[in-house]
Amino acid sequence: MKHWSEEREVFIRIRKALSEGTIDGEIISAFPVTLETASSLIALAKEFQPVTDEEYKSEIRWIIETFGRMAKDLAPMINLFNEIVVILENLDEKESVESVRDIILKTIDQFINRLKSSLEITTSNCAKQFKDREKVFVYSCNKTVNTAIIKARDLGKKLSCSYRIKVLVRRIKFS
């Protein structure tokens, strides 16, 4: 069975990101791919114009199952997918497409806000823990670690950073 979302550019982009670990040719970590996926779900949920509410729910379930199989190691995304599945399972059968869409969009929006808030809290706390003139070795592409290092430098701490993978770190000046 052909699904509406399969041929959408946003769906193809996320499928590629989840399978290859890249977006626009750059290696990405869990945080950016999770945000991209959540944003893509919003776009797909808004754009799909089904005939019935069951068709809408079916398409959303299919998207989540497809992305879920590919993102089985990304806990935040699995949590989001689980939230949406629980919502779909507990909806009143009389719910209109518009109300289902609104509930799903609100859930994804709340998820994105929680994710961004947790990144802000984590990186701020981490940045405070770095000591001035500390040597930091970063072994992976990780937005949380890179953001914490940037914030530490913004606090005036002079860090000496050594990166195993330098591709993603553009704002950090190497000492």
C-alpha cells in the first residue's frame, strides 16, 4: 500500500537522516535528528488532508512505525512516538480529523519545548562545571557537549579542546 507521506520531501529527508546519520551532507547527533524528526512530523501532520479521521490516524501510525524502526536507539524520539501512539489509541472514535491533528501537533510542540529546555539546562550546568584552562577531549559528534563547551567559553573560560571528529564544531576556536 502506498502512503501519502512516502513521496513527501520532508519524509524522505528524515528517512535519509535516520538511515545515514546525516542531514544536508553533515554528520548529525541524536539531538538535531530528534528535532528534525519532530519538526517533520509537524509538517506531515499539518499537510495531510485525509478523507476520514481513520485515514489520518492510519497515516500518522505508519509514519511513526516507519521512523520508529529506524530510530530504535534514540530514546527521546521513541518517547515522542510512544506519546503519539498512546494518544491515537485513546482517542474517541468520534474525534474529527482537525481535533486529532490539533492534539498531535500540541503533543509534538510540547515535546520540542521540553527537549530544548532540557538541552538549555544541561548545557548551562555543564558549562559551569568546566574549570578555566581545562583540557577537554571530545570523541563524538554531540550537540550537548559542543553547546556546553561554547557556553563555557561564553562564560570566559579558556578551554583547550581536542576533537576526534572536528566536522561539526564550527564556532569553537581551537587553542
